[in-house]
Amino acid sequence: MNIVLLLAHSIEEYDQVKLLSSLGYDVFSLGAYSDPAHPGDDARPPLPDVPDHPELREACDEYRRLMADLYGPAKDKVDWAKYVLPDAVFDWADVIICHHLEHTWLLPDWPRLREKRVIWRTVGQSVEHNERLMAPLRRQGLQIVRYSPKERNIPGYAGEDALIRFYKDPAEWYGWTGENAVVLNISQHSDKPHERDRWLNWPFFLEATAGLPTLIAGNNSETSGGIGRVGYDDMRALLRTSRCYLYTGTQPASYTLGLIEAMMTGIPVVSIGPEHMQIFPYGPKLFEGHELAGDWDDNPAVVRQHLEILLRTPLVGDEGRDWAIENFGRDKIAAQWRAFLGAPRTSS
């Protein structure tokens, strides 16, 4: 079974290319992992064991050059090969799975794409507008795989064919020791201070941690007093050695990959509460991070008390990690994807 992936998030792309390939599917991704052994993003390691398709990659590059000559560079940092799949990629595909920008990558070319099995895999970026745009496509055969049951609270909800959560591999995320008595947060900030504060609920983090030792990392986090982008191994080391983690979410997501990485590493996590998700009126009903983390409050003063206790007396035991593996572990999620996609087979 040949699977084409459309993503705009290299970390999630790494996870999905690695998972589906390990299950026996032949995967080609039009993103950072178009060349699995030499990814175009260093946020995650290469995947040299994943089959390479240089002929498909060249077809994409040729199409990009053609369209750029005709119309100029693609808008909004989205390349032309994702706007309209090159014929070679379309013909090769048995299944097309779109994780991001479905309104841009699926909607305009839908009369052609619907000849294939097409799946919209939601990832925490869908709101009412996205749902209403995808509803007509679903009536015409589009399948939808949800990543959280909380998405059912979005107005105009377009339905689902399966619920399959994000996953993390326990062999990658493990080993919390907590010797560094700091409150950790890893988030992607804006390169312009305060521009993303509201989306990251950053005022809550500042209020809950005022006067406490903190360590902030992630893209552009230096604009908020952090250490900036860190590599894959360094990030895993931060999660292992930091005492506790304050999760503030990213609106409108129900939860994020970063939360699952923290929980599976074993670091104690305290979460913001749902009432701070106010950018969309249904935001509190969409958020799930606090339920997954278990330890949470809407009041930053109460969250601060939780953090102070953890900084003084770190938790002992793997109960949180065991729960994360049970619900988000690779083996469970792999079995769900295999059941939904069907057994790998040779493309005709």
C-alpha cells in the first residue's frame, strides 16, 4: 500500500513516516522527510531505514520549478507540489493522508483527489471554519481520523471515521531523573515578543512561576527569556533532568505532541486549566491537556503551589509514564492505524 503524506510540521512528519513505514506501508512524504535519510529539518533524526523514492522527489522538484516559472514562488511558505500533487505522485498513491492545511491542499483539487482514498488526519488545528469546509468533502468520500474526542465539541463538527491519538515511542522518551530543580516549558514562540502570548497562554506561565526557577526552551523562546531552539537530544535531556513541567497548551489544540513527550519521559506535569482557552468561544470544551496531565488548575496561584511542592519534593515512581504509554504508546497507536488502513499490500 502506497501512502502519500501531506504535513507542515516536521516533528509530526517524523513520527508518522517512522510509524507507517515500520508497519510495512510504503510512504512518501512531501515535506522535510521527502528524503528520509537526509531530512530538510534537524528537529528530528534521519530515517535511513525508510524506503526512498528519488523519482517522486524529482517529480515534485520539477513541478515546483515549472509552477514557480509560471506564477512565482508559492504563497505562505507552502510549496507548489502540495497545492496540486504532481501526476507521478498522484498516480503512485493508494492513500493520501493530509494532516495540515486541508483547506489549501484538499479543497481546490478535490475532484481529482477523490479518485483515491483520502484521509484528513486532524492535529489540533481545526476550528469551526475548517469543519464546515470539510463537511461536503466527507459526504463525497473523505475519511476523517480524529486525534482527540474533544473535537466533537467544535461547532459544525464534520464527523469521524476513527479516533487515533498522537503517539510517542517509549524507547525514545524515557529516563526522568529530575535533578535540576527548575520548572520547564518547551514551546514555539514568535520571533516578535508577545505576538503569540495569547495563543500560548504565556501570561499564565509568568504568573504561575513568578519567583520560581524556570527553564524555557523552544523556537524563538529567547524572546520570552528562554534559551531558544534546542536539538533533539538536548531537548530529551532537558525533559529528563528538569524537576517538573508547566504545560500551558497552544490554542486551539486539545493537546500537543510536546505534552505527550513530557508525560512519556516521566517528568511530573502540571497543566493550565480549560477556562483560559478563550480565543474561540468553544475553546474550554475543546481543551483536553488538563485531563491528560491530571494535575491542573485554572488559578495560577494554585498551580504555583503545585509547582513549589514538586520543586521541593520531587515525585518518585513511573505512574504518570505508565499511563502515557498505555494511552499514547507506539504499540497501541500502531495497531489502530493498521486496523484503519488495512494490511499493507502491493499497489496495482
